[in-house]
Amino acid sequence: MGYVTTLCAHSWWCPQCKRWSTPAERTPPLATSDVCTHARPAGWESRLTNNAQDVSAPTPAPFDQAHEPPPTHPYFIAALTHHWLPGQVYPPRHPGQYLTARTRGEVPHEALFARQNTLLLATLQEDCIFDTTGGETDLVPQGTRLIGLLERDQPEDNSLLALAVNQVKWTLGRDQVTLTPLIEHLSQAEIAAEDEAEAGRREEAEDITGAQVCYARAVIEYEAAEWPELHLAALRMKRAGLLLAHRLETEAAPELDRAARVYEAQAFHPRNKAVSAHLEYAEQAVDALIPLGTIYAQRVPDAAMARNVIERLLSLNALIKKRYERKVDLLLSIAELFLALGDGEEAWSYFEQADRYYSQQLASIGDFPHVAPITAHLGKVKERLRADQDR
């Protein structure tokens, strides 16, 4: 015989299917398997109740070798065991604990959440800017979802609340975030993966604005899940590319800089050098630093920052020795940055180095598909240098 609980007015445990289902639809609300069509004993509906708080629970079947108790109900939450009634197998399900909208007389109390260590899903309702421990700032877009616990010690300012997200304290405005108990089994990494996948779909649909926002959410959510910095750097590079496509250089620059620092750290790490993996990271750092230098040298003029980027590129140039295509392209980019800063002498110096490497290693294959863009780049920089010299 099946088992009826007072957890829900429509709950039924089918011993053949070994799952919960409903009397009307005969479809489990939290399952995706086939519909249950097994016969049920006459009068089983009369054992249900619409008010689990006022009616005593049914007596559990005796436990012996011939009886296998049903599994935990999908709505079961261990934190609610203080609601148990004598002789009841599972705690009653009170609607106020599960509805996201507040109901009359059932306003979730934050002190109760903190005391019970209830996992909460915090959803940002507006774009926020937060300072990081490294002295940088992070954009946390509207719709970012974070899983955390309320801190027991809340700020004295009643307009603020403190949330511990993976042992990191976040101080948020109460009007900036909505808190709901985390009911379904959902991890921080799964939330981040959803936003990353959505960013890819929006990018394919050419929704550049929506894609870059989803990438920004994914970065924050992966960081909260303690994913490796290399994965975050790849997402930052994708977002920076979308921002540059919309000519949002001031927003793209921090993303490029933080991604470049991650790749630089890996490029100069002794372990990576020992296994010759540092060159890949060095090239990825160059991919981030060249557009960053262009931003500071041409689009958002900042000579000091541009020269700092050039120094970082020169350090990477020392690592890239026999990858001649990348080395020539890097030296030409450095020459362009010096030219944009008005230092024609340095620009000619690095152009001559690039021209020498090109003549020795690449001139004989200058028409090959992977070398043709470098040949065109060489000619373009040479024309710009001559035009600057003639002025």
C-alpha cells in the first residue's frame, strides 16, 4: 500500500513508481519521469488534509525487513525540523516558508534565518559597484544571484544588511537585494554556468549589451564559487571585446588589465616555465595588453598608464623568443604605442627590430595565410612612421 502524508494536500507515494505524485494530475511537481497510472486504494483521498497544522499526522507504518520507508519528500528541509509533531515522519510544509511573495502573517524574519543558518538566494535588484580587497572595483549587475548566509552581527544602519557569501562578507543595501530561502538544489557554480551560457546565446544573437551584462554576472558568480582565476580571465576578455565593439573603452580597460595580470602571473611562474607552458600564457597576456595600451595611448589618453603597459609588453617580449610571428607583431604594436605617445625615436627603434626579425625569419613565407596579416601590419607601421617623420 502507498503512503499518504500531511505535507501537502496532493501528495501520494506510489510504491511501484517509488516516487511522489499528485491525485489530480498524477504528475510529480518536482519530477520529469512518466505519468503514474498505477491503481490506488479506495478512499485514499479522504486521508488527505488541507490544513496540516490542525490535523494529527498519520501513524507511520512499522519498520521491519518487509517494509521499505518512502524517501524524503521533495519539499523536505532539514532546517525546519523544529516544526515536527509527535509521531510524524516528515515536518509539515507551511506555505509561508516556500512562497517567494510574502503572505499575510508570514513575513520571513531575518533573525530567524541567521539563527537557523538558512541558505539564502540573494538577487541584486540594481547595478552596484563594490571595492575588492586588491584595491579594484567590481561591477555587480542587476540580476546577479549569490548564495549565502545572513551574518549574525548585522550593521547598525538598518538600511544595510550583511551577507556571508562563501566566507566573504558582503554589505548590501536592503533596497538593492531580495532574499529568498534556497529551496531547490542549486549551487553557485550552476548559477554562474547558466549566466555564461546565456551570454553565449545573446552573443550569437548579436545582443552585445545583454551578452556583456551576462558575462559580468558570470564573473561575479564564478568568483563567489571560488573558480580559478584563469577561467575568470577568459570571461573578462570576452566581455572586454564586446565593450570595445561598443566603444566603451573606460569599462573595457579594467577588464583587460585584470585579465592580463592573471596571464602574466602564469607566464612568469617557474612551474610553467619548467614545462614550457609559459609561452601560451605570455601570448594571452599580450592579447590583453595591446588593446589596453591602445586605449591609454589613443582613445583615453593617459601617458603614464600607456608607458606602464609598454613596460609589461617588453617583459613579455623577453619570453617570446622563437615564436617569430607573434614577436614581430608585438614589436610593431610597441612601435605604434611609442608613436602615439609622440616618441618617434623609440618607435623607429622597435620597428627596425621587427623588420629585422621579419627579414630573417618570415620574408620567405610572407604570402602564407598566417603571415600575410603581419606583412600588411609591417607596411602600415612603416608608412605611419614615414608620415610622422615628414611632418
